[in-house]
Amino acid sequence: MKRNGFLIGALSGLSVVGSADHFFARALAQTPLGASDDRVLVIVNFQGGNDGLNTVVPYGLPTYYKYRPTLGIAPNDVLRLDATVGLNPALAPLKKMYDAGRVAIVQGVGYPNPDLSHFRSTEIWQTSAPTTYASTGWLGRYLDGAGLPPENLFNAVALADVLPEVLVARTVDVPAIAQLNGYGLASDRRGGVGRDEFHAFAQDAAVPFRSPYLAHVAEIEDHAQRGAEELPQLVAGYTAQATYPATPLGRSLALAAQIVGTKLGTRVLYVQHGSFDTHTTQKATQDRLLAEFAEATAAFYTDLAAHGNDRRVVMATFSEFGRRVAENASRGTDHGTASPLFVIGGAVKGGLYGTQPSLDDLEAGNVKFGTDFRSVYAALIENWLERPSAPIVGGTYTPVPLFA
Amino acid sequence: MSAALASDSTSYRPTGALDLATALEPYAGPWSARQAAHLARRAGFGGSPADVAHLTAAGMHAAVDGYVRFADASALPSSPAGLLEDRRRPALMPPGGDLVAFRKQIAQAHRADSIALEQWFLDRMIASPAQLQEKMTLFWHGHFTSAYQKGIPAQALVDQNNLFRANALGNIHDLTLAVSQDPAMLRYLDNAQNVKAHPNENYARELMELFTLGIGNYTETDVRESARSFTGWNLDRDFRFVDRPGQHDDGTKTFLGRTGNFTGRDIVAIIFAQPAASRLFADRLLNFFVYSDPEPELVEAVAAQLRANGFVLAPVMATLLRSNVFYSERAYRALVKSPVQFVVGSCQLFGVAASDATMLGALSRMGQRLFYPPDVKGWDGGAAWLNSQTLIARENFASGLMGKMSDGGWLGNAVHTMDPPQVARAVTDTILQGDVSPAAANRLVAYLGGSGEAALGALSGENADERIRGAAYLTMAMPAYQLA
């Protein structure tokens, strides 16, 4: 029997790109994006808890080697940043960017009364709410208040299977798209159902009942269908000018560059990387993940720069926690607390921020944080996305001066 | 909470006015498949076409009785078969064992047990003759949350789930006390670590904030004093509740205005003497069973019923499921189906007798994994169930389910006619009790008759089965099918 699938592959007759009356094309023609209007924030989640001490290595602190008899990275192997700390050698491509002044490293980032559960601590970082349970993410709250055009489906995009809590908003529906060809309805349609036909049914709103949720369902339905079909078409005209590593993160950042380069009005992108939960034989796993991160990030910024977009995009990493100072008996590390994070981009004032936490003043075997993560969020919101940060991060925090 | 977070106050309360005077009086209006299916979606998960026909024939009072008086479900397994994890986790590694291999083995057991847990509960929801008991168990699972994490053995979550089941419509005060001594909860909210020398406030705080009173009805001092009262309610080496007098703080505590040498039992009793407790449960029940963001007056009316019944839920639920407000147009399809209800209800509708493992992935993509609530406050529900990704996951689940249907037997005799309007009517009546627009009904007739977008040719014995599944898929894609 004839199957009229309506997945992307079956859409060859549908022309979206190049259509002058398309919403995005119209918007771009009418309002050239101003300097502060086309800024993008890319959040990279180092899932699982990245070991900060073997990322930004305190090679100048003798105690480090006492606590890390097998995992310690030798002083001569460290890519030195100053007399105390240096980068894990797996981060060599990132060190080049650091030397070019495009990488800010904030040390000892955490929050009071740290929670050592992956689950709860991830939620704390994503909602920016360490002492309560918030139902929106901090970037979701940014989206709710930013006044972005509501008809644009791609104000923010999560490059993930499931919408992360950081992008859960009250009024904005953020699509979660793990990869272009995997987003959308299953290809095997039932009984030769046509594409427009399906849409018409799924939009059935003139129903014989009232429901306070009916408009909401219809709106989400519209977003889901348009998002699945339009995004691949929209970004198809972009050609990458860098070779991305063939890793999940490489693919995610390649898609991120496409979305940025297509100028869809996207302000926030979310990418994930991991898992860093290295309880056993940490070195191989962490080195691989850090190398993948550095290589993919270098390719990303090479690609962005080739398209003149590198100053439009700031990338910020986070991980739910660092790891225990002392390595465990399995050549791994257990859950810990504060750790460093990276803020990267052409507009970033590179260098070291905050202080390396003391290894001689621990709390239950964990370092004490020096910089509250909300001060980093405040910088990203106030100085990059240019919105008041207090209602978004949940209080008044002095922004870390990450931008020139 | 230290600082206010920005939010808006989107409310999904139905439009129109509440008639408070008659809201909880017994409903005496029309009773047809429309009302019967509404009851089946709320008190259960939707049921089969035969279930709806049975409820329609029974009339409202008998139909509600059938839910509130639980049918015998003892034939269903009370525990998943073949759990791998030792109740004492982490089990000891055999001497001389390989630590890495041992950890891998534990992780594999955890994954296998996770699947067994989820399917066990799903299968009970699909097949139990006591549908309201399972619906209430799901309600309590989202209320007194514990997750399959933090080293909690799977069997402890089975036990907790059975505690909810055994107290599904029982005394909420008793259930709260039992939850306070439940091993999975003791670990999940850290009361297992709450001892005299080092009080841990986690359980004491969430007990009031999320489980019974709500923010604003207690102080930080109350949190500290109740945490002291719960000291010594810990776990033994076999992951069972133990009351350790030596770890209990015997000093005087002052809690919610009362002073004494309180234990956890006293704390729960004092909490249930607060009017705020009855209002919190009334609010949660109305949001789960009737409509979102209920009026404070309605909440208070249900709270008064809870107090009058000594927090025994069965008579209160019976009143609610018979009430005018429950059958009002304002409550009709006024809730978003949870992913679990979407999956369980679809299985019941199409006669799928048991879950399969693919449903677990689908549920995860829809945003609800059983035994993995997103945090201690449970699933937000309502509008939060739906975003682009979760809605597509629902549609893909519907497509997959239709792919597995071997025939249109669920449609009964209608499948034997080749008359498109008759078949279309049977499909939309069976799935949505006719809750479709005239335009959609016409489009469905056109699709079935082969004159829709895809121009498929006339309906015939050869293509009827495939075509009817397509029609069912289209009907499940309609917004009404997302609504309970």
C-alpha cells in the first residue's frame, strides 16, 4: 500500500527556506538584528559531576598530590595558567583559546550547604534555587521576561532528548531537539495518513466542550509540528567551516552553530556532555570527555568565527558538583562540592576569576566554595543577555566581571 | 525561600462561576456515556469501551460505588517477580572479588529492577479491577514522593507502593505516620541519618512544606523542633524501620505552639490538628480529580469534609465523585492527562492487557517515569505535562500502539461495516465520546472513505483494518485526547 509518511525525508516538495513570506525571513528583512539583539548564550551541562581538581589542576598545592596519589596530574604535564593552577593536558585546544584571551575560568564555584545528590544538585543549578523547589529554570525565567517574539518557536532550543529543567518556562515552550533527523513524528504513519491531514486533526479546537487547557494543547501542538518540520529546512542553507569531532557533543555544537548562523532569533541553546560520574578508574573517562569538550569547542568557535559569529556567542559550562578531594580506593572520586567552570567567547574577558579553594580547609572532605554560582549567572544575565538578574537568579548577586 | 523568583500567575481554573451551595450535593443531571467516561477517566484511567458501557448502564450512584468499594485485586502480583537487589544494599562484595566488576553488577541489577518496578506498577494500573485504588496509589506516589535512588532497594519502593495501595482511601493521618516510618522515605529524605547529636531536618521540613501544611504555616523553629522529635527514627542494617531510643533527643520541644517531649508520632498528630493540613489535602485532591486551581471556598468545603470524617478519605471521595461540581461543564475535560494516564488509558481502550518495555521509554520521553519523580515535590502536572517534545512523544506512542493492534476488534461490530460515516462515528464515539468538532468528523469520514489528502481509494474489506487504525491514530492526535 501507499504510505505517505510526512517525516522530513518526505518533505522534498515543501519549500520553506528561501520563501520570502516566511516569518523568519520577514522578520530579518524588516529588523536587522542589533548588536545586543543577536547575542546567544550556549549552556553546556557537564553531567554527572566533573572533577574540578583534575580539570583546573592546583599543581602548586602540595596537598593536591597527597590527596591524589594515583590520579594527580604531574606538574610537568599541566598546562600552566599561573603558579598555582593549570589545565588538564586533555584540554590543550582550550588552552590555545585561553591564551588568545577568549576563555574565562571561574574557580571554586558552588553554593552554601551543598547537596551531594546528582539529582538535587542538578536541579539546584538548573533552577538557581538552592533552598526551595522552583518549577521553572533560571533561563526559563529569562525567557518568560525577555519579551522575545512569541511566534518564534526557536527563541531557545535544547539540544537534548528531554527538555532540561533550566529551560522550563511558564509562558515559553522550548523545543528539545537531540538531532535534526530524530526530531518529529515517527516515520511509519498509520494507514497512509497525510501530513496536512494529521495537522488538521491535531488542531481540532472547535470541540463541543470547554476546557481551560484546550488553547494550551492546540498551541503546543502547533509548535511541535512546525518545529519538527521547519528547523531542518531553516538551517539547511548553512555550511560548516570547521571539522567537528564525530562525538555527540561535536554533533550538538555543529547544530548549535547552524542555528546561530541561520539567525533565527535564538537567544539560548542548551547542550549536554558526559557522563562525568567517575567513581571508578576516573582518568580514562575524564580525559576523554575533557578532550572531546575542548576539541568540539575549538571547532565550534572556528566555525562561528568563519561566519562572523564568534562575538555573538558566549558558552558557559556547569556541572552539578565537583568531586571529593581525596581519591577513593577504585582510582575514582566520589561526589563533592565546588568546582571551576568555563565561560568562553569572543566577547569574554579571558583569564582566571575567583580563587582556587584551599585543600587544607575542607568540610567533610570537600572544598569550600568561593564564588556563588548565582554571581556567574548574574553576569550572564546582566552583562550578556542584558536583563535584570535578581528575579531570574533569585536574589541580588554581584556579577563576576567576565565581560570587557 | 530566600528571594522571590520571577513567575507569572497563569491559572488553568475553568471559566465561569462556582455554585458553592450545591457544589458537593449529589449530581442528578443526565447520565450517558459522556458522564460515565468522565468518571472512568478521573476515578480510573479511562477504561475499555465495555467498562464505559457498563458504567453507563449502572447509573451514577452504582458506578461511583464500584470505584469507591474496591473490587478484589488479590489475583494481581503484590510485587514484581525476580528482583535482583538484596534488600541490604549495598550488598557486601564477596571476599577477593573484583571491585569494578562488582559495581558493574550492582548497576545492572539496579537497571533491571528499575524496569521490573515500573512495569509492575503499570500493569497493576492497566489490569486492576480496583481502578480507584491504583489511581490513588499513583496520587500518593506523586505526593509522598520517594525515588529509586540514594541506594534505596527496589523492594523498599514496592513496600512503599503497597503502603499507598493499602491506605488508598484510608485515614490520611495514619498514612502520614506510616510514611514517616517507611524505609524508602527514611532514606529518601534522610531521616535515617537524623540522630540526637546531628539532627537532619530534611524530612521534618518536607513533611510540613510539601506533604501536609504548605509554606507559611510553620516557622524555621518548628522545622528544627520537629527534626529533634524525629531523631532516632532510623533504619537498621536490613533496611527496616527502627526506633532507636538512644539516638532520640529526649529534651523538651516547642512545636506549633505546643510544648512537650515530643516524638515523631506527636508531631504528626499536632500537624493534623492544624486546619492547614485539611486544606492542603483538599487542594491536592481537587487539583488531581476535579479541576486545576480550585476556588478557596471549594477547597475549604472539601477540607471541612475531611475534618468531619477524621481524615478518612473514602467517604470524602465518594461525595466528590458524586458531586455537582465533579459533573459540571467546568470540570469536563478540564485536566491534562498525565503521561501515565495517557499510556494506561490507551492500553485499556484498545484492550492491551499488559505493558511492554517500550512503554517505559515512551513514558520517559513524555516526562513521567514511575519511581523517578523529578524531585520531592513530585510532578508539577497540568500545563507542565505538555511541551513540543512531550506532545510528539505522545503522538509517537499512539502511532506505535496502533501499529501493534492486530485488528479493529476494539471497535466491536462497527468494524464490519464499510460505510465511512458509520465507522467514523464509531471511532470518535469510542475514543472521545463524540468530543470532536463537526469539521473533524467530516475530515475523518473523508479519510476513511479514501477521499482525504492522501486519496487512498474506497474503504473495503482489504484496507479497512489499516484504515481504521489510521482513523484511531488521528482521533488520538486530537487535543481532546490529551485531556481527562
